Amino acid sequence: MSIHSIPMSFADLPQQRVYEVKPLPAEIMQLSVELLDYEQEHGLVGIPNAPTEQSLALAQVEWSWSPMHSRVDQYVLHKGADYWLLWCGTHDDNAGTDINHWFPAAILPISDAGEMLVGVTLLKAFWDREVSWLNLEKYHWINAEGVLSVADLESIAVSIWPSVEGD
């Protein structure tokens, strides 16, 4: 599967049944995230206007409320001269299964933090805002792992969405 396409079979999804939910690193509270409000241009030095081969795939998740009402988000991280940038990619229903609409979602000043900590920090901040803006519920499944594993994504999710009976 291409990192920028939607899996079309359950066999293409990572196993998601039983994972230890780890506490999030305490360092994420010390990092200063700026959310970009779906702006199409970011103007950050060293970061292109869409993900490239140098970008790091974090993960892909999907919400599916009905056959005609769904949301698929691909998250990609890119390191520039001064900032890390979190891209959020979505697909066009009329253009197949490729992720082809990208918007800058959040930025974080470059620090000594590694890719995994930066990814967790940016994605948590983005999802927190989506919950407050859109009342977004927890995703229904994980389409692809990247820098973040299924366990990492579940740890972020537990910190944002309260546990629901039957989850």
C-alpha cells in the first residue's frame, strides 16, 4: 500500500485488537504547539507546500459513520529549518483512493525532541482542537501505521476521548 492511499481491504489494515495503552510522555506538555486553522499556505522555511519523499508518514485513521459519510485522515510530519509541520491529508471521493488534499495542521519549533515525541505532541494537539471545534468522536479504525504505532495512536486517543462501554 502506498503511504498516501486508503486501504480497500481489512487485510491491508494493521492488527488493532489488543494493545497496551501506554501513558503519554510528560514532555508533550512542555512543547509549544501552534495550530494553523486549515490554512493552505504556511510560509515556513524549508518546508514545501505539500508532503514530499522527505516527509515522514505518522499514521492514517478513518471514521465511517455510514457508507456515504466518512472521513479519512493521513498524518505526515515534515522537518523544516525552524519548525516541524504536521500535514493532514484527505482524499477526494471522485479521485480514487489516493490522499490528495493536504493542509498544514500544526507546527512545533525545532527542539531536541525526536520524531515520535513530536508526532505524538502535534497529533494530540490537532485532535484536541478537532474535538472542541467539531465535537469529533474517536476514529473507527486505524488504516496505517508509520512513525506512530497502533499502540501510540490508542494512547493518544485515550487521553482525548473518554472510554466508552463496549469500546
